[in-house]
Amino acid sequence: MKMSIANVNSALIGAYQYADKTQKNNTAGKTSFADTVKQTAESSSADRTEQYVEYLKQRFGANVMVKNIGNDQRSVDNFGASIAGYNNVAIAPNILEKMANDPEKAAYYEQKIQQAFDRFPALQAELSAAGHEIHSYAVGIDENGVVHTYTTGDLKPEVRAKIEAKIKAEQAAKRARREKYKELSAETAEKRREFAELQYHKMLMAEAFQKSGFGMINYHFISQPQLSAAATAYESAVNTYSATAIGNIL
């Protein structure tokens, strides 16, 4: 004979209260909600699984999901994007069924879940010290019974601002170096051009002197900029001499 909804609810309340009291007093942690449900309600396996999920939600204050996340990166990323907050539990259906029907399995995995949640504050502090903030946290048990933890987060806003400022400064410095390099390259190219031009003129003059029978020992060649500077200095000297000569005559 099936129990009514009211009777089931009453049995669940009593079972939860009993399990909660028993777990506090039982250091071995072998008594689970699933075990007490078996003793107090004539439920099917599916019913016990649903009841056990409700028990886990109450015990851990968590969002309990019945799903196998998968170990590939895409599955992990999709799962991370679907959760929020720090209290999330995802259990593969086959493992959840074992937990709901086997008190020892339930105690084992509940302990693993609790340990993962207990480690969260230390993880949060460690990441915070490294400049990160956590957006979500979850404990998952895959179909092979392996327990995983999943964390999503990002850089703290102030840390991100510092990094962005540093990147902008580095980019500005790179642009300045590129402009300086262009200037140096242009200057170097101009010097190479002048040198090549001087060498060419030397060659022409050497050929001309050879044809005329003159030697090259006492001849020195200067570049066009040097020639212009020499001409300017010569004109200045001539002007100075002329002004002095005229002053002496007067």
C-alpha cells in the first residue's frame, strides 16, 4: 500500500530530524538520510533519490544538480558558465543512486563534499592574495566516482586596471622606440648615401688624374656637406678681412 503525500512528507521530516541528530552524535558518519528513509518510508528507488537530493540541499545549503559534467575542457567551461555562487554540487546520476541506497557510499561522498567546501576559504584567500576574485565554486562527482572542484573567477578590478595601465605604457614606449629607430635609420641612410657619393666622386677623380698623368698623393676629397661648410667659413673669413682692410685705409 502506497503512502499518501502527507504521510511521505511527515516521514521525510522525521527522517531528516533523526538523520541530523544521528550524524551529530555518530563520529563514524555512517548513518545517512537514505538509510533512515529506508526505515521510515516505503519508497521506490527513484523516490529515495529525490528525497536524498533534498537532504543534500539541506545539509550543505547548496544547489545540488544531478548531472555528469564530463572531463573535457568544453564540458568544464560550459558547466562553469552555468553556475553562480559558492555552494554548488553536481553528482553523476549513477553515483547519486548509489549514495541514496548505500549508507556507506553516502557517508564517504558526503565527507568528500564537506572537505571540498571546508577548503574553499583557504583557496579564496590564496587567489585573493594573487590578485584574483572567485565568481563561483562547485564540487562535482563524475560517473567514475572521482571528486572534482570547479572554480571560475577573474582578476580584481584594481589589478586589471594596473595591468592595463602597464600595457598602455609599454605600447607607448614601443611607439617611441619605433619613431626613434626610424629617425636613426633615416640618418644612417643619409650618411651611407653621402659616403657612396664621395666614393663615386673619388673614383671619377682618380680616373681623371690617371688619364692626365697626375698622381693622387697630395689630393684629399671632402663630401658635399663638408664642402658647403668650408665655403661658408671661407666667405666669412673674406668678409672679415675686407672689413679690416677698409678700416685701415680709412
